[in-house]
Amino acid sequence: MLEYECTVLYTSVLSTLLVCLIKVWPALAVIGGVDRGLRVGGQCIHKPSGRKAVVLGTLKQGLAFVKVQWDDAEASVR
């Protein structure tokens, strides 16, 4: 009986650890700024022109393109 209880406890600890590694740690990396990848609301820079934009989202999942809103100072209303 003791062996069964140890196996159940071990399985429970492993499943908790797996949840932390798959879901919690990546989220903490984004929140903490360790992951510098693009995310919605983040600022990006167009390298050739130096123009800055805010990421609005992706067009389709899996595509390498994102929708952006350009920060054009010249386009402001006077």
C-alpha cells in the first residue's frame, strides 16, 4: 500500500511540475521581459526606415506577418 501512495504522490508532483514548465514559466518570462519577442501592444521598429509601430495582432496563426499601427508624428492633427 505504501508503494502505491508513493507512486500517486510522485505522479502528482510530476504533473504539477509539468504544468509549471509548460504554462507558468513562459508567461513569467514574457511578464518579466526576458522574452523580447513581439506581442500585441508591444513596440516594434522597421529596420530599413527606422519607423516605429505598435503591434496590433496577427493576420492568421502561423504566418510571419503582423498588423501594425505606425507612429507617424507627421500624420498628427494640428
